[in-house]
Amino acid sequence: LEMPKRRDILAIVLIVLPWTLLITVWHQSAIAPLLAIRKACHHLVKEIFIIPERLAVRRHRLSDDGAEGRHEAGQGADSKEYCSSDKDIVEVVRTEYVYTRPPPWSDVLPTIHVVTPTYSRPVQKAELTRLANTFLHVPNLHWILVEDSQRRTPLVSRLLRETGLNYTHLNVETPRNYKLRGDARDPRIPRGTMQRNLALRWLRETFSPNGTQPGIVYFADDDNTYSLELFEEMRSTRKVSVWPVAFVGGLRYESPKVNAAGKVYGWKTVFDPHRPFAIDMAGFAINLRLILFKPQAYFKLRGVKGGYQESSLLRELVTLNDLEPKAANCTKILVWHTRTEKPVLVNEGKKGFTDPNVEI
Amino acid sequence: MRLRFKLKTVFILYFTVSLFGLIYALMQLGQRCDCAERDFAKDHAISRLRGKRHSLLEQTKKLEPTKNPKPPLPTIYVITPTYTRLVQKAELTRLSHTFLLVPQLHWIVVEDSPHKTSLVSDFLSHSGLAFTHLHVATPRERKLQEGDPNWLKPRGVEQRNEGLRWLRETNRNRAEDAVVYFADDDNTYSLQLFEEMRWTQRVSVWPVGLVGGMRYERPVVEQGRVVRFHTGWRPSRPFPLDMAGFAVSLRLVLVNPEARFDGDAPMGFLESSFLQSLVTMEELEPKADMCTKVLVWHTRTEKPKMKREEAMLKQGLGSDPAIEV
């Protein structure tokens, strides 16, 4: 009985051992990575939520269903959502507010190139300051500020440097005759045109059409008001995206007309709705690729009727059918065409009452 | 004999099955590359997240000393009166973007309204800021009528006083180190301004741009003290300052429970009516590099032209009022 027992044991060991080895190897190679990744993802998501809590910052989720940021409840559920696909992981990182400026640069998000023409006047520093305070919340934002001046002013240079934003500082002076008067011989160049065109040229010189850096181009005037949600809406632009703008055209807002299929078929404006693109400069964004593939497309300088400036560029880039409506199919207002009053400096008098060396 | 035979067959069967199993498993391992691609994407995401986490942790370490020094960072209570008009949401939006960048800021929004409006309530709850939402309606006789010039009646008086009342009520039993600042919703504020005012002991002052018909108004400082005010309009006022040009320590507000803005004061004396009972000119603390830098601007926003909207309304074709502007 002794011998068979040992042989039996040997037999059992011989049977079980390879299977154990096989199962261990299998487990390590195939299943474990997936599980480990999920676990790591959940863990990291929790950490990223916990850190802002320590900084006493509210988590703000930019979702259309109006859900507010919640820390305590549903953290587990949130991380499951976020860990199920790559897109959602990115979502986690970019909607956190941290007291550092600007948000860290992400390798995943397309860069938003914001083109702002500006010119010297008393409210310039104030306008640029509050614009910068908005931009400091937007990840992967590249500010292209183009001054209407002979050379770059120290006021703007210093301001840009102090904000900490990623920027490019350009300048081109609009010729004097075109700036002020408008008569038949010297038709007026709409303000900001040469500056925007310079920015387009700079983009074409800096980025190659074959490059892999995704980007969106947006024209933002320095006196408008922009919500943070707007920048996230435009980030997914494939060709040209559009949305409503408040306080333009003498209306509460102007908006593209969107049909049930989600396509733009017209323009809800009173002022000349039959323009090819009856939209304000702040109402659209263009994918950088489109700008680079059509290097001849610029804003028309002369002979442009009032309100046709935007069309002069867009008609060379895209047709009505290609437009992508954003802002919940163009039903939400995310940008306002505010205008700042010109300050009345009556008390300065002829010689100036205040010290001109103090910068305002 | 039978047993051995069975065992042999069993062994042979076993080895054959194992062999096929091993071959199958090896083939499976070979095919793993497909899943690995997805795994690499996940790995990239994980490593990115790790990078972000690392940078966030570093930021936490950097900020913790400034956020909780000995003593902790004083809170800045910003009182903003607001009223319903077309540009209200836009003004509050861009104001909130500035405030979000200021640590330890508590926004007290006081609506000129008999009840809280949903526009402001929704806006504040989504803003990400620490806030208090109050409301008090200006009595009819003190309200500006359509067509009245801006300077005819003082604005925001009841609302600012309501903000002060709330502060006094919530701080009855505490002596918090904090500062109170009156910020109108159409001005422009730089981030540096808030750091200048944070350590106010009594009342601190600084220049304000684009006000009083001048490029800027400012207190004049000699040897670290305010000696007079540089302003183009009625410089003989006790405190010829703009509302945006001073901040008061919460302690001073609590110690003087009767100090408030007087709506009946003559034009331009609103700020003086409040500050007179709190401080003298000699006690003022000059900020912004001895009052030589402009860190706040008294900007005003144009009223948007609604001619076409009004025409459309007459035809019954006005824009959708359900869409909030």
C-alpha cells in the first residue's frame, strides 16, 4: 500500500502542477493588466478629487444636464464613469479649478488659439485684464494678441508677461486713412481686419498642414464677455462651428437656424439675414487644419459692406452645410457682445490733470 | 492490471489534453497584442493622470504654506449690489472669472429686487464660488426712473447696507480676521488688488482708474500717510473716494454697528457718509505702492441697442424669451 500511495501522490502532483502554472501565467498576462489599470484609474481619480478638496475648491462639471459638482456623494460612481473610456479621463482633469494659473497644459486637448485685435485707449488695460482673468481658467489656450500700433507697446507686453498665459504678441498698424474716414476713394477697412489677418498669417507660418497638433482658431474682441463653457464647446470643432451671440444686430441675440437634423439652414437675424454667413465675429470658431489647408483665405480688407466681414472669410472655407451647431443646437447663450462706455475725461482739461506716467 | 491500464490511459489522456491546452494558451498569448494596444492607450492615460496628480500634489505643497500660514489667510468679503438688466448675466459672468482666481473670497451678491431671481440663483450655484445671495428692493422714491441721468440718485445703497447687516448678523459671536470690499458689477478688478487689501487693519485706500472725469483718482501719500486726495471733483469732501477705492476690516464694521451708507447724503458724499464714522484721514492705510498704481478701473458697460428687438416685439416676432441672456 505504501508504493501505490506515493505513486498516487506523485501522479496527482504531476497532474495539478502544470495546470497551476498555466493558470498563473494566464492570469498575469491577460487579465491582471486590465484589472490593475481599472484599479489604478479609480485610485487616481479619487486622488484628483481629494486634492482639490484640500484646497477648498469646488469641482465644476461642465455638463448640459446642469449637474452640479459633488464631492462626497457618488465619488465611486464618478470614477467608474471616468475610467470607462479615455475621453472621460480627460474630462476629469480639465474641469478642476486649482489656485494656480493657468491650468497645466494637456497633451490631449486641442489648443484654442484666441486672436484678439486691440488698440490703445484709456480702457485698454482694463479690458485686457478682465479678458485675461477669464482666459486663465481655460486649459490649452494660446492667446494671440495683435496690437494696432507701429510697435508693441510696453503696457501690453508687461500685461501679457504678468498674466502667465501662453501668448504670442504681434502688431500691425492700420494705415491712418483707412482707420478714420470712409469715403468713396478710401473705403474704410473695418477695425481689427489687418490684425486678424496678421494672426492668420502667423498661424500659417508657424504650423504646417501636415502637423499633428490639433487646434481651433477663435476671434475674440477685447470688450466682449465669454463664458468658460464656450471654450469647451468649440474645442470639438471639426471644420467650423457656430453658436448664438447676445446683443448683436439690435436684438437680444442673433442665432443660426438649426433644423431637426442638426444642420444649419439659415440665420435668425433682422439685419440682412441673407448674408452668406449672418453671424458675428464672436459666433464661430474654425479648426486650424482648415485654416492651414486653405492658405489663401483671409478677411477681405476693402470693399466690404457692413456686416459682411465674417462672410468674406467663411465663404472661402466652408459651406452652410458643413457648419456644426454648438451650445445645445444653438439654444444657449455663451457669449455676449458687450461694449464698454468710453470714459468721459472732462476733468483732465487741456494739459492733463493726472500724471501721465501712471499707467491705467 | 485493470487499474494500471486505466491509469496509463488516464495519463495519456491527461498529457494529450494538457498539450493541446498549452498550445491553445500559447496561441492566445500570441494574440494578446490586440488587447495590448487598448492597454497602451489606457497606460498613457494612467501615466498622464499620474503626471497631473504629481503636479497637483506639488501645487498643494506650494500653496499650503500660503493658504494656511500662521495666521490663516483673511477672508475677503465682496459685497456686490446688482439689478436686472440685459447685461447683468454677462457682467456677473466675467466678474466671477476674476473672483475664482482669488483665494479665500466670499461673494455677497445683493439683488435690487423684492425676491431672488432664478437667473442670479442659478448663476451663483454654478459659479464655483463661495457665495451668499441676498436681496432687498430699493424703495420707489429712491429708484432711478427711465431717462434719469445716472448721478441723480445714489444706487446700491440699500443693497450695500443689507450686505453689512448680514455680515454683522453672521459674525455676532466670532472675531474673524477679514476684509469687506464693495465691488460694483461693471467695474474691472486686477488680481493684485485683492492681495493688497487682504491685510487691512482699519481702512485701506488706493487709486481708481477712469473715474471722476479723469484718468484716475488717488489719495496723495507723503511719508507713508494720506495727506490729501487727488481728484478733479469736489476735493473738499471728507473722503473723495470712489466705492471701489477702499476696503474696511470686518472688525471695524462690527465694532461700529451703526455705520452704514446714507442714501440721503448729497451727490458724491455716499462713501464719506460711511467712512466718516469709521476712520479719520490720518488712519488710512495706503496700498498699491503708496497709491501710485492703478489696480481697479471704474469701467461702465454700454446699454445694448434693442431697436430691432422692440420692432420685432411689436410684430409679435420677438426673440424667444425662454432663452436666458
